[in-house]
Amino acid sequence: MSQTLPKAERLSGTASVSALFGHGKGFSHGSLRCKVLPRQDSVMPGPSSVMPDPDRASALPASEENYFLEQCPKNQFSSGIASPSRADASRIVVSVPKRLFKRAVKRNLLKRRIREAYRRQKGLLSAPVDILFIYAAPEVLPYDVIFADMTAILTAVSASVGAQVPDN
């Protein structure tokens, strides 16, 4: 498994985060709390979702028309098939409350530590899920403590999601 955290593995969008808050299952360990929602979509939207209607495509200049007709070599979605690494990747969002840490420097430090702990251990997850991590301790904890809390949470999430997915 890749040890990076690309943009495709970061959760964004109001609808996704609202669904996570509304239907997600909560876990907590030490300084971290999280909400987890198993991923329902296994295929990322392809070029069909961004293709304009045929009448408009014919009115475009030749360079733009080629782009929408999937002839542009720089178009990473030209095949119409999402790569497996993006389709079944878990997505995360990290939150550190301003109520606990007024200074943005401390909030950003904690967010970096949480993302790094997740990045190094994301292989513990057995199925693709959306996860919201919330830092809950009133003081800035060292990375080792956050790493241990992340290990416990990801193990619990993996066991919980693995129990919900039926084996075929």
C-alpha cells in the first residue's frame, strides 16, 4: 500500500461530511474521537458526469471539443474507468476545535500529527470508509501518544467495518 496521502484520500464536500455526521458510527480512544461511515460508492465519477450536452459540445472550439470527446492526452479521466487506488481508498477529514486551541499554529500542528499518524497506519483498514477525526484533548500531546491512539481507533474501525461486510 502506498505510504502517501493524496488529495483523493481527503474527504471534502458538504454532502459527504453531513452524511458522515448524520449516519456515522462514533469511536473514541484517548485524545481522538472519530466518526466512521462505510463507503457506498465503489466507482468514482468518470467523464460522463462532466460531459456537456451534445449540442453545446458541437458549438465549442476544436480544442475544447477534443477535450470533451476524450481525445485530450492530458485528460486523466479519459478512459472512463476510475483507477482502483482511488475507487476503494478511504477518505479522511481532520478537525481540531478552535474552542480548545485559539492559536492556529497549535491547531495546524495537531492536524499534521493526526494526518501523519493516519498516513503511516492506513493499511490497518480492511474496507473503504469515510472518517472524521476530532482531537479532544485540552493540551498538545506528543506525536507518540497520537500515534498510539490512532492505532487503537483504526483497529477498532477495521474490526467494526469488517463485521458489517458480509463475505461472499
